[in-house]
Amino acid sequence: MRALQSQLWISPEVIEQIVRIGQSRSPREACGIIVPSLPPQVVEIDNTSDSPEDSFQIKANLKELMTGLGFYELTPADLVVWHTHPSGLIGPSAGDMGQKNLLADFRYLVVTLPEGQATEY
């Protein structure tokens, strides 16, 4: 069931929103979360990486962020963490996989710019 829900949240409209945010932040990687609502909400979060042109890092407390947005019942498994690859790299990099280990239990999406190819990992 979760895979089906995730596919619904990662619609062409959601990818288009992420591409627009990513293009406005290029050459830096943009990042954020997709909140499972109707319609899904794309929330940008500051990329706090020391090297934002080729990596992303989220230092925000996602639980506090969700509470602030009024989503009290959400768990990490309910959210999708997204970021962009302005360099055109398709799929997650080794650094992305390391970031995934730091924010366990979330699902991840990387969107390649400018084409908008999306890979969930």
C-alpha cells in the first residue's frame, strides 16, 4: 500500500514543482520533503551542506517542521525527502546514500535538472 501511496504523491505536478524550485536554486542542490496531503505539498528546506553545488544536507528537525505545518500524526515513513541534481546526474550518488543513512526511515527522491527525471530510492 505504501508504494502505491508514494506513487500518488510523486505525480508529474509534484516533479514539476521540484524542478521549478531546483532551477531557482541552481547551481546549488535544492532539498525538502513531500507531505502526503491532497494535493501533496512540496516543502523546501534549507540545504545546509558545506558543498551545496554537489550535495545536500538537512539539519532541520523534520518532526518539529511537520508539527508546525499542522501534520501531527505523520511518521518518517509517511514522508518523502527530495533533492535535486543540477549537474544532470541521474539517480542517487554515494553521498546521497550516506545522507539516507543519517535520516533513517524516510523515503527519498532525487530529481535531475533540467529534464525532471525522478528516481525514488
